[in-house]
Amino acid sequence: MRSMTKNNLEEAFSGESKAAMKYSIYSEVADKNGYPNVSKLFKAISFAETVHATNHYRNLGMIKSTAENLEDAVEGEHYEVNEMYPVFNEVAKFQNERGAEVSTKYALEAEKIHEDLYRKALDSVTAKKDIEQSDIFICPVCGYTVMGKAPEKCPVCGTSGPKFKKF
């Protein structure tokens, strides 16, 4: 692929991905504010933006085998845990930005778990096995992730277990 087209698709993928996430957040806000139909509109268009991002990613040749996708996920989480979030958190502390300090700390703690879960999944896939079937619970405040059952309270932020989202 020629460089200009590649750069354009990479930029489009980034923009569409950001829009999909942003609209998903807006959907939740509209729902909480009592606008279920506006929420539905945001959710639907978020899905459309995800379709666009997927098409761009596919054309960039970035969709690979499950093992390769897991390797990429491990690499991304490892970077976030060991380089990105520790630096972001220290800068937030230095600049006395309490909200940013908390959000980067929460993300760092969750990403550590994600890296481990992806590594275990990669080991299973490399052995030609799926991971064991299990419920996955995510803390809606900090992103803490646990397989099996939700804790009574989140060990990172203290949110009560019944508030965890089940997957």
C-alpha cells in the first residue's frame, strides 16, 4: 500500500475508533439523563463508526490470527503498564491534577490484569485450546477485571461487587 493511502487509513481508523468510543459514552449519558431514544441514536452511530474503523483496519492488513492478535494485545498492555501509565501518573501527580492521577492509576492497575489475562489466553491458543469458560466481571469505576465471580468490593477503588458488569 502506498504511504499516503496507508497514512490516511491509519488516521481514519484512529478517528473512527475515537468517535465510536465517544458516542458510546454519550449514549450512556443520554440514557442516564432520561433520553432513551437519543441514547439509542448514539449507540447505533457508535456501531456504524466501529464498522468504519474495522473496514479501515482490515484494509491496513492489521486483522490477523487469534494468536497474532493476542500477541499484539499483550504488547499493547505491556507498554501501557510499563511505560505509558506510570509516566502519565507521575506527571499528573507533579502537576497536582487529582482526577488525572486517579484515572491513570485505575487504568494502570486494570492493564496489569489485562496483560496477564491476554498472556494466559495466548498460551492456551498456542496449545490449540480455548480458555476455560468463565464469567468476566469489570468494575464500572476503575476497570478492574476478574474472571469467575465479582469480589464483594473492588480491591482498586472500593466499588461494591454487585455493581460490576458481567460478561
